[in-house]
Amino acid sequence: MLDVPIFRKSVRSGYSYEISPHEPLTYATLLSLMKAISLILRLLQPTRPYYLRYNAANEFNQSGDVTDALQNIMLQHASVDTFIKHYLLRRSGDIRAIVSGYEPQEDLMRAASRITR
């Protein structure tokens, strides 16, 4: 199961096409498909494969069910230091609420952290 890519190529099979069992889509193909979908949905910023990875990494990190070791395997990182250096810095808590003594707005902060650079 670990050898099966999520986004796979379509291959010609006789007079039709099938999803390849093991061949992944190239990054360029996936990027162009995601840009086309972004245009259809009229998104201001086109979606890129990196954003899928970034959001998945943050969800893994926030989940109590995913250990650091499992997170490293899923993201193909050598250590958790890669996540801390490249992913964690873009996330922060609701500092205004903490300082003011208000209830933090977790959903708003999660949405704000997903905004592209």
C-alpha cells in the first residue's frame, strides 16, 4: 500500500483509459491540473501540490494520533526538525486573545495559517 501513489497516471488500455496501479503523475502534470481546477473554481490564488503537503503536515502534527516518527515517515523527513524549521514557523496561536484574556479563535487562526505566502 505504501508503494501506491495517491495521484496516478492514466494509461491507455485498448480503446479506453485506466488508472495506472503504480505510476505516479508527474509534478508538472499535477500542477497544471490543479491550476486548471483553480481557474474553474475562480480561486484568486491557484492551488499547488505544495499546499496539499503543507496542510497535511500541519494536520498530522496537530493530531494526537500521529507520532513524530510516523509524521516523518509520511512526509519523508529525516527528523522532526525539518517540520519545525519549514512548517511550524508559519503557524501561531491567537496572540491577541491570549494577551487580552479572551477565548482563542482557533478556527480563524487555522484558516489564516492556510493563506498562501
